[in-house]
Amino acid sequence: MRAVALVVVLLAAVSCSGDDADEAASERSTSSSTTTSIIAAPVPEGVHVELLSSAVVGVADRKPLSEKMTEDVLRIVELYVQRAMVDPLVTSAKATQLDTLFSATSVKAALGPDRPLLVDEGLPRIMHPPSARANVRLLGFRGPDGKVALVGAKVRLRVKGQTADGRTVDVVRAGELSLVPEGHWRIESYDLDVDRQVVAA
């Protein structure tokens, strides 16, 4: 399978108030063998993650999400773009390994009735490595125990490439994802609009 350059742009990462020890404990609570296989696995060749800025918003005692938590959440967004968008477009095959990206609450709907919204299957095959870009804003929320229990991600995801006969396939998906820690961060809910265009040469 072709390596695809996927640029993940982080625009803002913030969490609710709490001390560093609490956040470190929260990160440890998400660690497991599954975390190692999903988060710590080597990224595909050609994938590039670019941090443009990290901003604190809201009340004064808020602070940015930790670097590790930010990287872990962005990794799930990156894998979603790769597996649900890029892979089916370059192979014309059914997307696989999507169940590891969604929570126990959302996986049945995501891979069932909502699959046409979330996965780009059935489009003309892209014959050349497409461009793949994700713009992401993150906002973390702490639970009563002080640990980050949910991360909201406002996203704009775009994959664009050409078919063998020169047509341009352009898919843009925009909206919000909510992620929760279940062994590793998983997509708990989604509110997305998708625009798929196939333009003649």
C-alpha cells in the first residue's frame, strides 16, 4: 500500500484546570497493551504531524493539554483519515481496522448505519498518492477526579487525488469528534458533514 503524506495541523489544545500530577495520572490511566499497538506503533512512512500553535482559552487557570495527550489524540485522528478516507480511495477495497478507533458506545452505529457518512468507500479509485490534510482544534474536559475524561476535536479533513483517467476526487469532512480514553483514546461521538466531489478532467 502506498505511503501517503498526511499533515495534521493542531490549531489549539486546551484542558480544564488541574495540576500536572493529575494530568500525568490521567495519561497513565489510558495506558495498556492496546495503547502500545495503536498509539506507539511507528507512523506510516511519509506521515507528517505539524504543530502550528497551542493556545489557552477561557478562565485563567486553564492550561494546554500535555504534549503526550495531544499526540495520542492526534494519532487517532490521523489513523481515522488514513483508514476511513485514504485507504479505501487508493485501494477501492473495504476499509478495515476501524473498530479500534471507535468506543464501545459508538462502534456499532459507526460501522453500521453511519458508515456511509464516516467512510469513503465506493468512489473512483485514486491511482496516485493523494494529498491528505487535517486541521484540528482540541479542547479537553476534566472529570470530578481531575483527570481528562473527554477531548473534543473540531476538525476539517480533506483528501484529494486523481484517478487513472484524470478525474479529481476531492473529499472534505468537517465537524466535531468527541474522544474518550478506553485503553487508548477512541471516538465516542461525531457530528460531521461530508462533501464528496468527482470532477472530470
